[in-house]
Amino acid sequence: MSERVTGSETAEVAGGKPRNGLDRYFEITKRGSTLGREVRGGLTTFFTMAYIIVLNPIILAGIADVTGQELPFAAVASTTALVAAVMTILMGVVGKFPLALAAGLGINAQVAALAQFQLPWQQIMGLVVLEGILITLLVVTGFRTAVFNAIPHQLKIAISVGIGLFLTFIGLKDAGFTQAHETGAPVLMGQFGELKGWPVLVFVVGVLLMAVLYAKKVRGSILIAIVVTTVLAIVVEKIAKVGPVVGADGVVNPTGWRLNTPAVPSEVVALPDLSIMGDVDLFGAFEASAIGALLIIFTLMLADFFDTMGTTVAVASEGKMLKDDGTVENIDRILLVDSLAAVAGGASSVSSSTTFIESSAGVAEGARTGFASVITGLMFVVAMFFAPIVNIVPSEAAAPALIIVGALMIMQVKELDLHNFTDVMPIFLTIALMPFTYSITNGIGAGFIAWVLLRVVTKRAREIHWLMWVITALFVIYFAIDPIRQLIG
């Protein structure tokens, strides 16, 4: 992406010397950034991922576990914000990298399903804690970092490109631009192939506005577009009275706002409810089935393990922060904080927390250091008490950022070597399966398996790092987890 540095920022970047202790600690000038860009990047990341404060409780609190217990919505929302705040600030201070963390999508849905059909909330959250502890041990021993560095450079690029498409699909889905239908097609544009409703129009305006501002190299273009689109959404809702997709009476409005209904809030401050923190049972699941508990831990661990790797590579690639050998500075500390976030999320009963790919929106806005993460984390602290204000940003106003970032990340496809089918097939599977299966882990796993298999059959096995053998074997188990579970009984 092109650098958008003008005016006073140019002087700061050109100076080369840190201007104060804050600059020196976070290496703001050293990384070619400025304080203003870091603040804008941190704010952009927050507004792009703030939906998790509402979406995580929708996923977790809307389901009763096998004992009939439900998690309180308000408590899940407040605690989700708290864990995101603490771990994102920790990432900024310790990892010194512009990554934000919160309850991981996909993992939280898996946790909810396990609670609904297999285990009480306290026990499944206990397994999340154990999974996080296991990953932390892998980081401390250097194994997780070694695996990260063993991934072939071409697959790292493919991961970034695949995540770009994945982000785009998330943005289109969150805005209702694409939806699942029962007409035989897995996904159609809008309602049965037609764009209907004011929210989709707001989203389209947001994408176009953001693209124009970014193309014109306007500082803060992504953040400005989110704010302007939110104001537009509030005006539209005030005039058209669209309402949410699902009303308070349960009536479905397919052309309504998909997450937050934009409106000027009646109140500004709300006290956080943190009553569910620490309500976990670490070893209760082993009493029912030790093997079953271990399989759950393995599945959660593999998803956590590689989602973060993919996200870190993608964010570093977007910000041109990958080293010449394809590694990332401070990767051991980045992975340590991420691993501890899994422990914190489980211990707080809000599911495993992990790095968010939406961090790339902040990087696209100019963030290059951990100070942007500190800003994002502080915004989550504010959100704990000012949730009514945060909740006026609809997903239709935030989703355009994912489309723009997806477009920026797809530009890395030019660095791929697509001359040999032995390379093309793993690259293709990595890129295609991320959006098509709605999982970063699935794309990485398929790419790893194909990479190893095709090198073996073409007598190039000596090119395979020994860690790739180990991880590929684990991915085979991951994809075959259901038959294995059935065989074990």
C-alpha cells in the first residue's frame, strides 16, 4: 500500500530519532510512523471490531447449556470488553505490535455448541483455560515460534491473500450484501439476488466513500468513512424507521439492521456487569470422558494456534513489516500474549480470546506499533462504561473497512510464484478454503497437507521442514476428528 504521510508527519518520519520516551519505547519513528497515525489506526481497529461486544453475547448468552443454565447477556458483553481491553493493551506494551484481541469468532460458536449439547458452561470454559495454558507452554518452549518460522514463504503470502478474501466475505455477510438462501445457492446477493433495504444502501455508500477517500490519500480515510456512514445510518433510521432484523417481539425483518440499530442513545453511561468472571470448572469435563475432553482441547488448540499465525502474517504483510526471511519482529512475545488471552477469555467465561484480523484495518490507516493497540484497548475500557454510545455504530458502517482491507491484501498475490502446480495447488487451497469454509484454520490446514503431499509424490520431500511434517500430521487428525471420535466411542 502507498504511504500516506504529509505535512508535519513527514518531518517526524524523516527525523529518524525518537522525540520522547513514548516514541522510543514503541519505536514509532523508527517504524516510519507518527503518533497521529497510531492513534487513528487504533481508533479504526476499535470501531471495526467493536461489534464483538454485542455479537459475543448474542452467540453465548442466547443458548442454554445441557443443565439449562444461560449466561447473562449484559455480563458477557461487559466482560468481553474487559478482556479485550486488558489483552489488547498487553499486546501493545509487551508485543509492541498493532494487533487487537477479543473473543474469537468461530471458536465462540464452537464453545456455544459444546455447551448446548455436551457440557455445562463452567466445564467448557475450563477446557478453554486448559487449552490456553497448553498453547502458552508451547510458546514458552519455543515450539509455537519455531512452527511460525517453518512455514514456507509462499504459503505465508497465500495465507495473507486468503485472509483478504475471508475479510471481504465477512464484510459482505455482516452488511447483508450476501446472504444464505434456501434456493439451492449457498449464497446470493441480498434478498434472493436483489439488494433490498436501506441498511444495504448505507453499506454501499460506505464502501464507495471509503474507497474514494483512501484513493485520494486522505489521512484517516477509513475512520472518517466509518463515522460519516454511522451518521448517515442514524439519519436513515430516524426517517425510515427500519428497525433490526429481529425485533423485540421476535418478528423477522429481512431488510433490517443486522446487529446494532443506529440511533442516538437515551443514556450514555452504563455500569459494567462482571459477575461471570472466574466461574469455571477446570477438570469437571474429564469426569464424564477424559478422551472426549482431550479431543475438545485439541480442536480448540489447533484453531487458536493457527488463526493467530495467519492473522499476524496478514497484518505484518499489509504493513510491510515482514522481515526478509518472512518472520515477524517480537513474534515470541506476540504469541505469548495471544496464548495468555485464551486463558483470560476462558477464565472470564467469554470464550477464548485471540488476535483479530480486523487489526489490519488499523494498519491500513497507518498503525505500525503497539501504541495503536494501547489506543484500541483504552477504547474497550471506555466501551465498558459507554456501551450505549459504542452500540450506535451498525455493522453496515464498520463492514466497508473489511472490504477495503481485503482489496489491499489481495494485492500481495503478485508476489506468489504460480508457475509450478506443486506450489499452485497448496496456494489455491489455502486461499480458497478460508472464505469458502469461513475458517482461517481450515485454509491453512488444507494448504499444509497439499504442500507436503505434493512434495512427497514429486520426490522433493527433502525440501520439507521437519516441523511441517509434525503440523501436517496434526492437521490430518484435525480434519478426521469426527471419525476418530466415533471410533473411540
